[in-house]
Amino acid sequence: MNAARKIGLNLEWLSDCGGCHVAIVDVHEKILDILGAVQIQHCPVLTDIKDYPHADIGIVSGAIRTEHDRHVAQEMRASCDKVIAWGTCAIYGGIPGAALAHSREEILQAVYTRNPTTRTNEAPHSQVALLEKQVIPLDEVIGVDMYLPGCPPHAAFIFDALLALVEGRAPKARQETVCARCTRSMKKSEETRLKSNHDGIPDPDLCLLSQGYVCLGSVTLDRCLSPCPSQGVMCTGCAGPTMQILTEPNRDLRTEVADRMSRLTAIPREEIVASMERSGKSHYAYAMASKMVGEKPTFLIRKWIAEVEEEA
Ligand code: SF4
Ligand code: SF4
Ligand code: SF4
């Protein structure tokens, strides 16, 4: 690439919370190292440009939930030489993907017809883009050249990714889990009880699993520098599963965590498995829309949900 020419950059967001775009601001003054080398052409949070000029790089956050999202994703693919799926929503469906646990009709009823604050009594038929049948990760609709998971990715990873683009190299692809950065020690305990996050104050030094809290740090890719367990909060897996979980069909969040936790405590493995199934909507909230997770023989979330709702 001609060094004098600025790198054309298009940014877009689909169905998401906007946090991945806002997270770019967390890079603070270091962003100046990058801004001089790029030309931001299309970016809904900065510009009111509706068309999609040709760009070297396209950054897309968010999942495909509506027909409009699908159209925008295709426009980005057509206009950008390389497309980056930015954040967990774009890569695995993220939090919008948790809607997999409900049908399109249930969602429309909950948001419009049964919602006491909107009081429309019917779902809109025009002006609002139609929902796709379910939430779809970006790479199931368009080709993706690079992935940056995280909800949102930590500024350190964002800076490295942006700098790598400017320098024309691949970003550092570290594969550590959240546990790798956590300072708590995994030790065998005599704990016999599964706890929820509002159950007491955890010991500050001991691994949360050893204390009976279901922490997903060991099955989650570190794209955050492990802030939650450091503050005594269980990791809920917002950066998405590790490559090991994704690529080995019989490995799963539930089975891996249950194996590890039962070895660290006196809680039976079957009890942990059953508890994680009952809370499947929470434990799989970020990645359940991904085919890599959804097609696992161990992943039966629709069955678990149906059973839990039958019990209720
Ligand atoms: S990945 Fe997280 S921060 Fe990024 S858009 Fe989705 S919900 Fe928001
Ligand atoms: S499971 Fe959670 S608390 Fe335990 S070491 Fe890993 S991140 Fe830390
Ligand atoms: S929930 Fe887990 S992956 Fe998400 S920010 Fe906290 S520690 Fe990181």
C-alpha cells in the first residue's frame, strides 16, 4: 500500500448496544497514532453519510437481527476489501443472540402487544425493519476476514487491532483464557453448595469455582484482561468461548466447567451440570446463536429451556 495514501475505513453497527463503537474511545490519546493514517468515510456515530464509499477496511459490530441488518452487512462486504467482525455480537450473536430462546412472535408480543409502556396492541407492519427468523452471526451472511471478540474488547486489544491494520500485519492472536490473567488460586476445597452471585462475599484469593460460584473464566477467551473475577464477580463468558471449546464437538461450557468445579469442590458433577442446564439462558447468553456452539451434541438449550418452563 502507498504509505502516503490514507487507509479508507468504513464502520457500521447492526443489532447491538453500541458499546463496541464506544469502546474505541477507551483507547484515549493513543487513537491519535492511528487517526493520522486512516480516513473514516462511513461511521453512523460520527457522520451522517448514508452510502458506502469503497474502503480498505470495514469494521462491523452487532448481529444480524433484522432485514435491514442483512442489507447493511452486504453493503459493507461489497464496499470493503477486508471486513472485521468487531465484538461478540458480530461473531457469536452476543446478547441479542440470547433471543434464540424465544420465537420471533414471542419477542414481538413482549415488545409491542404485551408491553404496558408501548401500548401499541399490535406489532408494527411498516417503518420498522422486519425481524429475521433468528439472530445470525455476521459470518453466516457475509465473508469475514478477521475476528475481534469481546463485549466490548478491552482497549488494549482494540489498539493492537487498529495498529495492526495500519501497519498491514495480523493482530496478536493470544489464546489465553480469562483464568490466565486472574490472580485467584485454584485449590481443592470442601465446599458442598452451589452459590449465586448475590450469595455472600467471596474469599478474595481463592478461585470462585473452589468457593461454589459458577465462573466461566476457564472456558472464555481473554479479550478483557479479566476484570470480573478480580472484583469478586463471576465471569459470564461475554468474550465468547475459547478455541478449544469451539473446535472440539464434545467439549462444551457446561461439561468443562462441571468437570473442573467438581474436582475443586465436594459438589457432585451431575448437580453442577443440572444447575447449568437450568440456567442455560444465562450461561450461553453470548454465544448460543453461533452454529459452532448451537450444533454441538452437548448443547441442547431448546430442550433445557422447554424442561425448565414445564417445571415452572
Ligand atoms: S459485543 Fe457487547 S459491547 Fe459490543 S455491541 Fe455487543 S453487547 Fe455491546
Ligand atoms: S475460574 Fe474464575 S475465579 Fe477461577 S481462576 Fe478462572 S477466572 Fe479466576
Ligand atoms: S464476563 Fe468474563 S469475559 Fe466478560 S469482561 Fe468479565 S471476565 Fe471478561
